[in-house]
Amino acid sequence: MKKTTKFIVAKRIFILAILGGAVYAVTSYFNISIWYVVLFGIFTGVIFGKVFCRWMCPIGFIMEMIMGGGSQSQFSNMYQYHKMGCPIAWASGFLNKWSLFQIKVDTDSCIKCGKCDKECYISTLEPQKYSLYKPEKQQSGSSYSCSKCLKCVAACPNGSLKYKM
């Protein structure tokens, strides 16, 4: 499972291109109302959390290409700004705390190496507030801004972090 997660996370931009392109193609070809896309995004938010933005959004794909393809570029701190007007980002971000799938840490097997926090863009931007493994801080995986890129899960050396129900 660990290798599968690492592979999927490594191919996230490619997956985003395919799924984002499919969302755009289906809505354009079948002339589907944007409200159905919003409802679909909210539905995925209930189940998976804020995954639509990082894994399926056509505009998210374009913005990631502009900002450096998801790498740590000079624009990486601007990642959240293009979502301010998106109702899917608002709803699914709000649902992150209560979605069925969550990023969970097994405190018994966690070695507290901090690799997950180094990969998490939320923990690196606000280390005083968020952490994936420090119990005294807020869990960054359930924060409004977490869009489930799953880099933290892939970075965990012993599989203490999992994305599951």
C-alpha cells in the first residue's frame, strides 16, 4: 500500500490533468450546468474532503501549471489565492473536518521524525499552529486549507500516516 500511495502522489499532476480534462470535456460536451459540477465537488468533499481542488479541478490544473507544476516554486505560496472565489473549495474545505476519509496518524508507530510536516504545505506555512504528528497542535490534514495532496502520507517512512475512513 505504501508503494501505491507514493506512486499515486508522484503522478498527481498527471492524474489531475486527466481528471481535470475529463471534467472539462464532459461538462462542455454534454453542456452540463456548472451547478452540477459544484454539487459533485461538494459530494466528493463529504466523502474524501477537499480532494476536488488538487485531484480533479480543471482550473486547479491550469493554476498549478502557471505556478510551477506543484513544485516548490516562487509562486507556491500563492496556491490558495485562486480558490477564494470557488464555491467547491469553500464547501469541501469546510467539510474537511467531517469527511469520511481523513489523514490519520497511528501514534503507537509514529517515530516523530517530522518528515510529514516538512512535506505538508500547511505545516510549513504555519508551523506554530499545525502539525500532523504533534498532539498539542491542530491536525493540518483536517484544516480548511488541506486539499489532500497526500505528500505527508507518502513521506512517512514507516506508514504511520494513512488516508482512510
